[in-house]
Amino acid sequence: MSANNNNPFEKINAHLTEVRKSLATVNAKVLDEHSLQTHHDKFMKYYNEGLSLLDTIAIKSKKPGPKN
């Protein structure tokens, strides 16, 4: 704020500036959490697909045991 701290418009403007900063911080956090969740979901999808593929390969590569 400027030297004139008694100006109500400056006080309101200063308060609104603080509110804007707080909102920007909250918005950034929400976006980060959303982005993190999106990446986690994609990772889990590919991880599960990878496990399924490994299972399929393991099943196909099993050779029958010796017949007695």
C-alpha cells in the first residue's frame, strides 16, 4: 500500500489483492492434485495392462510337463 493508509479504496484494493493471491494458490493446488490423480490413473491402467500381458505370456510359454 502507499503512504496513505486511511484511503478506504487502497485498503479494499490491498485486501482484494490478498484474496486474489489466496485464490491463485488454491487453484494451483487443485490443478496439481488433479494432474497428479490423472497421472496416477494412467500409470495404474498401464501397470495393470502390463501385468495382464505378463500373465498371458507366462500362460502361453508354459510347457506341458512330462507325461508318465
